[in-house]
Amino acid sequence: MKLFTDPLGIDEPPRGAVLTIGNFDGVHLGHQAILRYVVERAEDLGTVAAAMTLEPHPVKLLRPRQAPQLLTTLEQRLELIARTGIEVALVVPFTHRLARMPAEDFVTGVLVDRLDIREVYIGANFRFGADRGGDVPLLERMGRDLGFKAAASPIVEAAGGVVSSTRVREAVALGRVDEAATMLGRHVYIDGCVLEGKRLGRKLGFPTLNIEVKNELQPANGVYITAVHIPSFGRTFASVTNIGTRPTVYENSILTVETHLLDFMADVYQEPVRLFFIERIREEISFSNTVQLMAQIQKDVEATRLYFLQHPVESLGLITP
């Protein structure tokens, strides 16, 4: 996938594309449906399939206190978009100047004059332009006059309702990673770097990777069946992960993401990893002493081993970088 990071400035993106516009946080099943449809339409018309996304998320610039914690980093978003077959990604820097641009000016100045689009598709609830004045009806109306086709993306339902980034974020924040996976069409994952910690897990007999997380949103505190992809090994390992503050051994501790890999002892400090959340085992618990803690960790490890005996890592369809 070809990337343009300044498509409204010095970059010269291709003209005449079939385009979809959105924030695409999580690249969930609804996003995937429209992205793949754009690919199909571009193939039918013999042109380029393109996706335009805004960076940062508009709410982060305009109402930062109300901004959601995002499911995916920009790099993850682009990686997932590329997997749908999109050929061109236009990452538009979202600025106050762009936010003040009337929707009609965006259509004529950007979509028509700059990109000369053939067709454009957006979500039914997606808004653009000053005062959120741009929507599907406006695009349809202007398209008839200016020579392009516009329509709303299809609605996709899963997990008991219409799939949306908001619903996925809510599920992840509550630790319902299996529900989130149903809406994403993949397992929830975060990327990060392994830090050298205090080696407490090693002292307790369960060495862990202490992961500095890149993603804004991570699952709720608790213990999860997980899998860790370590690029330097070229492998994905079965693991169990605790997200929390380790209340049994520390007071007022900072939030940590600690992952114990089954049957793995190598040091991978400072290495990048991708951590997949498969299933939640339990909430984080404060025990009276470390003996009780160790006994519970052993139960968590045994539950994880049993899961992977029934569901080998290779069978999970994990998306590795």
C-alpha cells in the first residue's frame, strides 16, 4: 500500500480513485466491509482504491478532554487497512484550519479539484467540514452536480448490535476481549516494547515481560489468556498476562502490563512485541500474602496451558507485524 502523509500539500496522490473517508479506529468489521467494497469498485472501474484518514483524531484536536482512547495507533490502523487490499492511504493532518473549512469547500477543493475522485463512500454517521456540515446527503447532492458518485457505507452487525468503534472501545475497556474480537474480526492486540523491570515475577517463579504499551487503550485490569509475538524470534508464544497495579506486593503502584510466556526463558529487553488478548480469566485480586498469590498464578498458568492444548497458537489466525 502506498502512503501519502501530506496529500493536501506537497504530495501528489493519484487522481480518479474510488475513495472512502473515515477515522477507521480499530478497523472493525464495518470498516473492513466498506474498505473491501472500495477495492471491488476500483477493480470494476479500472482505477485505484484509496482510503483517507485523519491524524490526529478530530476530537483530540477540537475537544481533547472528550477525546476517546483509541484502539489502534496510526501504524496499526494503516497495517490493517492495507490487509483489505486498499492500494493508497491518504493520511490527512487534521488542523484547526482544516476544521474550519466548510464541507462544500472540502468537496470541491479536495475531493474534486485535488483528487478528481470517481466515487466516495463514508459511514452514515461520519461528519466532516466546519460545524460537521458534511454528510452523505451533501456528498450525494454535490456528486450529481460535479460528476462523482457518493453513498453511505453498509451497516454491519455483530455481538448484538451495529458494529462501531465506540462499541469496541467499550468492550475492551470492560475487559470483554472476546466480545471485542467478534466485532473486530480479529483478536484485540497491543504493541509495545519490553522493559527491564524489578524481576519480581522471576523471584516468584513466574518470570514476566514488563511491556511498555504504545496503544492508548488497553483491556481492563485483570488476568488474560494471551499470546505474544516476538519478531526477533519470528514466533508467537502462548502466555498469560496481568494488567494492574500488583496490589499484593506494592502500594500505590503504577499500572503495569506483565506477561508470563509458557516455557520461555530468554531475555528480550528493549525488543518490540505484539500482545494478543484471547480470553479474560479473572479480575485482579489483592491477596493476603505472596504464597496465596503464587498459588493463584499457578492456577492461571494451568488454565492457560489447558486453553492452548485445545486451541494451538497457530490455529488462532493472529495478525503479526
